[in-house]
Amino acid sequence: MEIPFRAVVADILYGEHRKLKEDLENTGIPYVLAIKPSYAWYRPVGEPGTVEEVAYLAPWDSPEDPGEWVRLERTFWDGRTEQWWALEAECRPFGPEKRRRLVVAPTDPAELPELTTWYLVTNLPLPGSSRAAQSDFTPADVAEITSLYALRSWIEQSYKQVKNSLGWAHYQVRKDVSIRRHWQLVCCAFTFWWWTCAAFLEGKTLPGVVLDTEETSSASAPEAERGKKEGQTPVSYVLARGVEEGEGVAGAVRNAMAILESVLRQAPAQRAKSAA
């Protein structure tokens, strides 16, 4: 079964895994991976040497004078909203025309709070770049990169429910294929449970991320001094409105049935192998 996807999304544990990144690059898989603020590289004296230093040096005066920072708004399931910012950063290993890009997404570009600042590396090309014309991947701006990584929190939430509530780790078998079959059944149970619970909701669930669609106008300042773009208009992205299949979420029931069918097909073959 093949499930189309936009990109592989993973946290710092995988973003710092060199072999994983090499495998994704070699197999031509798009990704958005988080890295630590201390991620560093060799550079001449006087140049910024970590992604955090690069972010601190990016021009920023105020929300009215954001420089290259793009304003966006995150909306959570309970209706709460937070204002975030995103930056297309450029340094020695990362850049819009390079194989990998660096996107920084904090709640406060001036302070870069530790718990609410994302440092994201992606191989998705920047729209309008020369690399975009040569790449097989659909281009993605900083707004979409941030939106893609925001989906990771949904993965963490579902994983916690699958593991603790539905018994992901409560198997009583020892063979690898038996453990994997148990995991598949638990995933099917969770998918059906999630879909059924969503059916009781009144209307659609709130979107995961909605970017500010109003045109932002920065305070007047020489462009050479601030290096900013006038009249930035972020694109609007809406994610995870509900269980109905679409751009924001895969078809839950269809995928669950396919997984369950694969388990049922494996069972007779395994029993025959054990009998032999």
C-alpha cells in the first residue's frame, strides 16, 4: 500500500541522526527535521557558527518592523491562538540555493525562547529559486515548512494514546512478526476509535495552523539597512480540520482497513510456517 505524503517530519532525535539524513537524501525523500540551536559547523573567525547565532543576527526591530521575519498564527484545538514568526536563514551550510535550507520559527524573534523556537532543516526547495526549477519536489516557503513541522505534535499525542491507552507495549509474544502484528492491530483500533470519536463532534475540529493572511506593512526604513521585503503577504494554510480525507489528513478508515487486511493475509501463512 502506498500513501502519498508531503514530507517526512521528525524531531531533534532524528534531525541529529546523520545516517537517517543521508538515507533520506540518497533515496530522494523530502523532509523537515528539527535540529538543536547549538548545531555548529567549521567557519572563519567572525562568522556565526551555530543556527542560534544566525537567528540572533537576523534583522529584527519590532512586529511592525520585522525585517525578513514572516508573521504567522498558530490555532490550537481549543481555539487558543499564538503568534509565531518564521525566517529563511542563510549561513555557510544552509541557504535558499543550497541542498538544505534552514528555517527558524520562534514565538519571539528577539529573545528566541528555548521552548518555543524551532530550528528546522529541509530539502524542499524555496519557491522562485533556481533549485526549485531543478528539483523533483514541490517548492515550499517558510510558512509551509513551519506548518508541516507543527503536525509533529499530533503524532506525539496519538503515540501517547496508542502506547498508554490501547496497549502498544502490552504484547505477550516474543517473535518479531507477532510483535509487529500486535502493533498493527493496535494502530487499527486507535484509527477506528479516533474516527468514531470525531463523528460525535459538532461541526469540524479547529485547524492546526492558520497563517496570517493580512498583508503586513513594515515601518518605513531603508531596505539596504534592514534588508526587508515590503508588503509581505503570507500564504494561508489550514491543517487537520477533521477526519475527512484531504490535503490536511489522510483517509483514516481506508488506511486502517488496508492495514487490517495485510494482517489477516499474513496470519494463515505464519500458521502454515509454524506447523511445518
